Amino acid sequence: MIAIIGRLLAPYALKLAGVLGIIGAVAAILLGARQAGRNAERVERMRRTIEVQHDQLDAASRRPRDRGDLARRMRDGSF
């Protein structure tokens, strides 16, 4: 049985190997593009997170030091 199948496929073995190779290459390219998209999304999310953290640190560094400073800044409108 296996010999019969082998004889039937023998003339097409090289073509079959080429087609399978092309299918494998296309699949690898598509999966690579998918992973690149995920990585780009991850980088964008990290950039936004770092930006928010930076803004929080800036706000914390400009906070009023005591109640008097808070009241003064609120009266001046610079808070």
C-alpha cells in the first residue's frame, strides 16, 4: 500500500516539496508580521505609561509644601 502511494507521488515529490516550502515561508512571514504588530502595540503602551508617570512626577515636584503655600497658590490662581 505504501509502495503504491510512493510510486504515485514520486513524480510530484519535488513540486510538492516546493509548494510546502512556499506555504511554510508565507506562514512564517504572516506570523512575523503579526508579532511585529503586537510588539509595536506593546511599545506604544509602554511609551504612554512612561509619559503618565513622568507627568505624575512633575506634578508631585510642583506640589504645595504646606497649607500656607496651598492657600497662597489658590488665591493667586497658580495651583
